[in-house]
Amino acid sequence: LAVAGSLDAARLSTGLLLAEMERQMLDAASGRSSLRFMVRSGHDVSIHQFLLALGLPSETWPAFGSSIIVELLREVSSGQLWVRLLYHDGLPHLVNASVD
């Protein structure tokens, strides 16, 4: 049995999401899908489990406003595909931005 907070539990709880994301990326890469953009939302628990499932354990709990961006990219010259993952722990810093 998986123990809550363990790597196994994270993989089990996030497995369906990862499988769906993989299928969508493979369909887009092969031309079977015209999907160009997808937005999903979650909470700190979702982000934490997602990172653990990918083998990227976080030293701290995700802060308010944290986000993960997953991009499927194609090298123009070679056609090679790769996935880029960007993790913002908390709100990204905005240059010259103010909140009134």
C-alpha cells in the first residue's frame, strides 16, 4: 500500500493526469490533434503531487500562486520534439508592476 505523502502515493494520484497529458502531446506531435493550448488548474496539493510524481520533490510546500507550465516544443530545423517544464514557486515577479 502507498503511504500518503510518499512517492508511490504521488504517482498513483497523478497517474491519470500524466497519462492524459502524454496522450495529448503524442496526438499533437503526430498531427492527430489540432490542440494548441490547454489550461488546467489545481491547488498546492496538486502541484506538490505533480512534482513528486515526476521525481522533482520540492524542498518546501508550494507557495500561494504557484504554477507549472508544461510545453511541447519542436526544433524547427530538425523537427525534434522535447518537453519543457517551468515551475514558479509563488507568484512570478513582474517588472514595474503595481497592485492598487
